[in-house]
Amino acid sequence: RSVSCRLACGDVEGRLEALFGRVRAIQGKSGRFDMLLCVGNFFGSTSETEWAEYRTGAKKAPIPTYVLGANDQETVSYFPDISGCELAENITYLGRRGLYSGTSGLQIAYLSGTETQDELAPAYSFSAKDVAELKTSLLSTPNFKGVDILLTSPWPRDVGTFANSAGEIDTKKCGSKLVSDLAASLKPRYHFAALEKAYYERLPYRNHTVLRETPQHVSRFIALADVGNTSKKKYLYAFSIVPMSLMDPAELVKQPQDVTENPYRKSRKEAQKTKAPLYAEEEPACQFFFDLNKHQGKKRPSDEKERGNSQPKQAKKPSQPTGPCWFCLASPEVEKHLVVSIGTHCYLALAKGGLLPDHVLILPIGHYQSVVDLSSEVVEEVTKYKSALKEFFRSKGKRYVLFERNYRSQHLQLQVIPVPLDHCTSEDIKESFIVQAQEQQIELLEIPEHSDITQV
């Protein structure tokens, strides 16, 4: 059977009777499962009496059970061999870290313990070195696309970014950054964790950047509660999975409707910045949706293929408005008291009902609908206004977010919104856009860094 039905379980904490009783009941109702994967604390402070019966063979687990190692000093003694071993009939300790390949071809990566900053990790912890070695061993395999399942005890830090709420759990403070880094590299189709005594099934997230990388499979993160908890939080999760190696590639990379951005992209980018900028203003401009800093006189050929001849863009004459226009400077509809400055091709005005008192607009004097319609001299003047505004806002301890409003409007408006320099990074701003867009069910596509809106 290529479709394997598995069970995953949260902290057992030595409640073996409760766990295996529940597994027997589920198997009685739904048929056999191939294996049970346990994350979090398998043993607890009161395990000894129940465990003795399994260890001696008086009782037997009803299903092949695979467990992670200790998360504290107290339970280290239950795991005699750090490289993994059979603890009792049908109960196997996977080991400190590695890859378990099932007979069906299913690939399960695992990491035991909790994060430590110490180089020499205690027996119940993992360090940055452990994670780096596990990543290297797996990523070096030819054509590595990811693993089917990742098992860790701690949650990955920031897993809730761009996603549905994790309830009481603050995912910015909880969990391990090393686990996030591992999940980002190993791209598991399912990632299970525990230790927080909470159930959280995150929306699936992408493992590729839209438009920039070829589509890849999505990842699902599921945190499970502790066995037999009184609040009836879910601690057992049933799922069926065909090993990645046996799947049709097109089927594998299908993106579900509710897929989100990758929650770890941000933290990885931060980790890669070895040197933090001294001042917030040194942060480079980022192009989330489009950026006018690029030279627009010539259209750049795209990376994938030349799109026809790269001719210099012809200067385009502004079109005529189809009706009264609020923004054509010659129009009687323009509220001239809001105009701040008039150039040769563009003008600057305060927003009517702005988001903030210093919300301004850069507008072409002629009637152009979009940035892609502008001739090069208009673009040049837009760029001058942008640098002048950048200087002005910087003198006030601010930076700006710029976006083009091109929806149900005939006249191009570049909205310039100042935000405080000291607590708004480009990544925070980008995250706000993505979160809001997802709430409104709008899909945002990120334009590659050195490309031009006109190519898209």
C-alpha cells in the first residue's frame, strides 16, 4: 500500500495506558495505522511503574511506535543509546538526530531535545552545530527536494507569521530559532512538535518564492497537546501520506487554496545579515510590489526569455480623461489648496483624508493611468520627488512606504506614507501588507529584486 496512514502524538509524559488505549480504539474504528510518531516528552516524572510492564514485555504497544529523546535531565536515563535503540517491543527511540527511512520510502527527519546555546550540548539538548550537521547530511543528497516528515519536540520560532492564530501561544517568543532554520531547509511536508500543551494546525505554507522560483510542495505544521489533558485538546493526529519519491511531481507541488507565505523567510534573512546596520536609514529600499528607483528608459529583457526586441520606450502622450478627473492639474475638480509643489511634469499634494497628517501624493500633471505608461522624463521627475521626500522624512526621523494606487482610478497616484524609522523595518512593512492581503483574500506577487514593473 503506497498510501500510508500514520498517527502523530504530542507529549505522552508516561501515560502509556491512556495513549495505547486510545490508539486501540481508533484502530478498531478506522482500521490499522502503519506507525505512531511521538514528539515532546515521551516519559514523565511518574513513568516508572507503567513503563516497567512494557519494558519487561508484560504489555506491548499495539502499533510500531517511534519516539524522540529526553528534553530534561530527569528522563535521560530512559534512553540508553544516544544513536537510537529499541526501548521495548514495538517502541523505538529514533536517536538524537537523523533520517529514518521507512520500508515504503517515507523519509522522516528527527531532532531530539530542546535548544541550547552551549557548544557542548547536554544529552537532552541540541546546539547550532547539531542542526548544521543534520542539514548538511540531508541537503547533500542528490536532488534533495525535502523530507516527508520532520519531528521535533520544540515548536519552530515565528511559525505563526502570516498565518492563522496559535491561540494563547505567542509564536514570536515560543519555540526554537534553530528548529525554524531546520524546517526552512528541510521543507517537510508535515512538521510535528509539542511541549506547549496546545493544539495548533497552521495553514500550509509555501517553500518557494512566487514568480522567482519553480513551485515546490507546501509544508504543514501541526503542534499537539499532551496525552489525556483535561481540556480535551487534540493530542493525536491521523494523516495519510504517499512518500514524496513515489508521487507525480505535478501532484506534489499543487498549491492548496489557503496556502500562505513562508513564515521563516524573515528570520533567515535576518540571520544572514551578519552585521546589523548601525542606523535604521542604512537599510536598502525593498521592492515588494514595484519600485520606481530602477531606470525605466529601456525595458530589460526578462530572465527566462527575451520578450521581443528591447527597444527604448517611446515617449507616450498622456491620454485624455473620459470624464471629470480629481487629479489633472488643469481640471476645475483639483483641490488646489492641497498642492504643495509643482514641477515640470509632476506635482506633489497632500492626500485628502490622508492616513496620517503628512501623507502625500506624487502625481503626474498630465493624465496617465499607471507608472507603466509614463515617459522617461516623467519618471525622472518622479524619482527626484522621491529623493526629496526621502531626505525630508529622514530629517523628521521617518522613512516612507510608497505604493501605486491603480484601482478604479484613471489618474496615477503614488501614495507616500511616512513611518517611524526606529521601529519599522522593511520586513515588518512587507509582513503587514501580506497579512492584510491574506485577510482580504488578495494574492500578492513579489517582483524579483532587480526587475522592473514594466516587465511584468
